[in-house]
Amino acid sequence: MTGPARLPASARAILEGDRRALARAISEAEDDRPGAAAVARALYARTGKVPIVGITGPLGVGKSSLINLLVNRLRELDRTVGIIAVDPSSPYTGGSVLGDRIRFERSATDAGVFFRSMASRGEAGGVAAATREAARLMEAAGFDVILVETVGSGQVDVAIRNIATSSVVVLVPHLGDEVQTLKAGLFEIADVFCVNKADLPGADLARRDLRELVGLGARAGGWSAPVVATSTQPPSGIEELWNAVDAHEQFLDKTGQREVDERRRLSVEIVERVRGEVGRALSQRLEHDPELKGLLDRVVARSIDPRTAADRLARPVARGR
Ligand SMILES: Nc1nc2c(ncn2[C@@H]2O[C@H](COP(=O)(O)OP(=O)(O)OP(=O)(O)O)[C@@H](O)[C@H]2O)c(=O)[nH]1
Ligand SMILES: [Mg+2]
């Protein structure tokens, strides 16, 4: 029995819809502060039921604009929405250099919408962990759908597959070459393709090309990613876009694929966490633990090679002992 009365106060506040408690808990998760673990542990059993929809694609294709319109659509359907925008804050990939990025507005006035941006500084694993925790916290706070905007290296975030239940890859007309280079990764992650800026010339062609490519790369499980054309100015295709995502979510339930995917995602999450924790601890010990320092000394002296040293350290785990 874990009635609300037994939960940590901050977890209880989140369940009761306290938005400031929610925001605080997300910050703690992002900074990996000690309090975050207790809240995450207390709320975990209540999560894992809502759609987490990843919206990824190259810089400036209209991901944020689409999310704004998807939010309006979801609110029409009487569903509340949590939004996480993983911000590419690096000066090399920074979307903000475009200067005309779209911001999310509705969250300021509508209690049914909660927006949070996360800096993508630091290692990718850290962003993924914080994003997962934020999505769970939002779900615990009662949001019905979580939307996650990301841009990855290679311009499409492959890691979103390890977080989202449905992934939308957004492209625009005249991405010919880009699509070619992205191809392998794209088809691995896209549950829905969206050709945005359909008001620009070339959208029909882009859509047809993508459809052809999708036909070639059938994925396991029997889902074939639909290709939806959208525009955000003037808005068109938004209902179709949401319907395509919804159809994928229904497919997951009908086929049992949701459990298969969730199991894979959670396995990845555990491995990422172990890698992080073990990596940090090992770095420390290689510096301070006399035995491990000795091992490092021998690698430095070229008497054993790094792979052999690593094998020796990893062997107990790798062999299941
Ligand atoms: N013509 C046209 N322009 C669009 C459309 N959707 C978005 N834009 C414009 O494209 C620019 C980028 O839009 P955003 O929504 O910020 O795109 P984004 O993918 O979120 O951008 P980053 O987060 O920086 O990667 C803005 O100037 C938008 O007004 C569309 O459907 N048609
Ligand atoms: Mg954006």
C-alpha cells in the first residue's frame, strides 16, 4: 500500500497538480541532485501509460511551430499536454542562430499545458536520463500526452527512440541529399514522417520520395510509417499528423508492441545509468585506488594494452558474476 500520505511531500505535491513542485523536481532531475532519486522512486509505479511523442528533425524545419499547433489540437480533444524541448545550446548546432525560432506560448495561460526546456549541454546520456525523468514527472502530474522536441547530431535525434513511444521525423521539401545521408537512421526511428512547409514548392515530390523510401524499408512488427504533409502557415495537415501518431499508439496497444518497446527502452535506460555510475566510480578509483592505479601504471608503461586492462575490469560483470 502506497497511499498518497506515505509519499515524500514533493511527490505528493506533484500528484496534486502543484506546478511549482513539478518544475522544481524537473530541475533536480536535470542537475541529478540527491532529492531527485527519492521523487522518481516514489512516482515510478504510476508512470508508463501515456504517449511520449518525439518530434525530431533538422534545424528550422518547423518542429516548434508544429508542436504549438499539435498542442491546440490536443486541447480541442480535451487532452492535457506536457512539452519538453531539448535545446541545442551549442554555438555550432544552436538553433537560436537562426534568430527566428518559434517559442511556445500557450503554456503561460493554459493550465492544461506545461512547457519545459532542457539544455542539451553535457553528455547525451545525461540529457536522455533527464528527459525520461521529466516525462515521468509530467505524467505523474496528470498530463495526458508528452511531446518532446529534439535535434540530434546528424540533425535527427536517434536517441529519441530510447525515450519516445512514437517518433515523428520532420523534414521539409528539397531535403533530397539530406534525406539520403540520414536514411539509415531515419527509418530506424520514424514511426511517422512529416513533410512540413508544404506551402512551399516541392512538397508533393518530397512526400512521394519519402513514401517510396518507406516502402523499401519495412520495419519489424508490421508498422509502416505514414508520410503526412503539413504546413503551419497557414495551418494544414495538423489533424492528420496527430491522427497518424494516434494510429501508431493504437497499433502499439493492439499488437503488444508497446510492452516489447518499453522493455527495450528500460533495458537501455538501466545500461545507460550503470555505464554512467560505473564509469564515474572507475575514473575515481583509477586515480586513487592503489590496485587500480597499478593497473593504469602498467598500461602507461606499455606493459599491457588498454583493452586487456578494460577486459580485466569488466570481466566480473560481463561474465555475470
Ligand atoms: N513557409 C513555412 N515556414 C514555416 C513553416 N513552419 C515553420 N516555418 C518557419 O520556419 C522557421 C523555424 O520554425 P521553428 O518552428 O522554430 O522550427 P524548429 O524546427 O523548431 O527550429 P529549431 O528548434 O531551431 O531547430 C520559422 O521562421 C517559422 O516561421 C511552414 O509550414 N511553412
Ligand atoms: Mg524549435
